[in-house]
Amino acid sequence: MAAALGGVAFPVTALFAAADKVKIEVTGNIKPYCANSVTAVPVNAGDPRKAGSAKFAFTVDCNAPFQYTMQSDNGALRLVNAPATASRDKIEVAYDVHIRIPLTLGGAIDNKCSSSSIKQGAVSCKFTDSGHKVAIKQQAETQISWNGTLSQLPAGQYIDRLTVFVTVKL
Amino acid sequence: MTRFLKVACGVSALVLLYAAHAAGNNSSFQLNVANHFPDYCMIGGDPTYSLDTAATVTNSTTSSAKIDFGANFSNTNATGRKMSGSVHFTVYTNAQCNYVLTSAYGALKNITAGQTAVFRDYYADAYDVSGSSTLVHLNSLSSDKIVNQFTIPAPLWWRRSTVTIEFSIPETSNPLAAGEYQDILLLNIYPLI
């Protein structure tokens, strides 16, 4: 406010702002989850006396960083209905397992383990987690492979069962 | 006693009150108001909200608010839930006003640590309710993206307009990465001189 000539002159412009603005923040939350957290897959090797391999796929659907483990029922391909007295090297064939889980926005988890290192109750194989990444509806692949064995294996069906556990990384 | 009141242009009630106060003191004065009203485009009153999905409106003032959809942002399987809403506010103008709506992220951005480059598309626009609007698809990764700008002509004297910021978030068929998603819509209103 300023006085002039015995009167007053108002700086009217100071009474009003000429411009204005509105700020609207829109937010929402999505909780972390992993679907199909347990997947069990039977493995049938056919004739394990010859070298061979088998593949199977499973879906990983985690919208948050996750970790996983895989375990084997037998720790090897094992003869169905094997005699209880048979030594393990006569009824079991070890194998290697290669797991690959693609990640959303690129990259993949890639792990290799021996069957003995994923035996239920004695898992020692190191599984990589997804870091900061996620895997939304990604098709994971597992390949098992075994070498032919020189030992005389009884004829029959050799099987194992692999189970994959996927959980949100805390 | 000389009393001379010269009003060159519009005089506010505050000016008149001051003049009356000065006259009551029995003093001689001359009041010259040679200024004129500036061009203005001003928001008046608190905005109103129309939201189709349960949301919490916090920190609401005349010029800002946070609309939080919380866990309603997605379904239980983490697919994105459909949502829409609008914010209406009154603008007083005596001039031609320009409106510019910008988006901070050009989409709803996952701002949780580690979730870089994760976005959810949506649509938004701002418009005078006397006109029509087509919502603009925000799916860009650019920041400070201009969504829309428009001009409302100057009124003869003054005008009260209702301006709306509207947004629509489509559902998604695929699950979305976990975290907090955010965008900030900023509508700047200023006289076009």
C-alpha cells in the first residue's frame, strides 16, 4: 500500500494471484504373490542304461522378487518296486538337472544341480533367487540328463519325482 | 474538506472499506485507484470427487489431493482392476485462460524400490464441462508429459467455470508387478495475455 498526494493508491495486483494450479496424485498398491507355488513333476527315464535326457516345463507366476528350491524324492532315478535288500548302485541312476526360469523384462535364472544334491531332506544345491526381478506367467524349463551306466541294471521302470517350491522373497 | 474519490477501474470491497475508515477519521484525503484488475484465472472452493471404486482421498485442499485406491488397485490374482474417477473444481476468470495438464510419469509408475521401468497404462484428460473431451492414453515412459492443453475465451466481465480432471484405468489381463503405483497430474491455469 502506498500513499500519494494525501490519498492512497492500492497495488491491486498484490491482492490477487493471476494464475493457479491443481495437483492430483493417483496411487494404488499391488500385493506380492506367487501363483502355483508348488509344482510336482514325475520323471520317467525309460531305459537309463543308455545316456538320455528328458524335459518338462512349469509356469512361474510371481509378481514380486522370488526364490525357489527344487527337491527330488529319491535323489536319483530309482527302480520301481526294487528289492529292499538291493544296493543303491544296482537300482539307482544319478542324473543332472538344469533349471532355467525366464524373468520378466529380460534375463533368466539358470541353475544346474546333481540329483543327489537335491534329495529331499538333504538339499545342498544353491538356487539363485530373482534379485529385484519378477517372473509373470513365465514358462520355466527343466532338463534332466543322465549318462549311460556300465553296471548291470535290472530291467524295469526307473523314476523320480521333482517338486518345485516358489515363494516371494522377503 | 476536500473529498475526491476517483475510481479509474474496478475497486475491491477492501478498497472501499479503507476509504470509509479514512473518512471516519475526519481527515482529508484523496483516493486514486489507478490500477486495474489483473487478468486472473483462479480456483475457488474445494474440489469435489467422483470415484467408481473405493478410494481414500487425503490431503484434499483447494489445489491438491491424493487419491489412493490402495489394495483395490488390483484383483486378488494381481491383475489390474478397472477404475475411473474425476475431480471437479470451480475456476473464476476474467480473462482468456490457458489450461495445461501434465503427467509426472506419463503412466502409473511403480515407485517401489527396485521396480524400475514398470508402468501401468491409463487415460486422463482435463476439460471444461461445457465442452467435450477424449481421454488421452498415457503409456509413455516420458516424464512431465503434456496430456492436454486448451484455452477458454475471455468473458465480457467474469466467468465461473467448472473444470474436470478425469482419469480411467483399464483392467489388465496379466498380473502386475507388486508395489506402489503413482502418477501426479498437474493442471496449470494461467491468463493468456
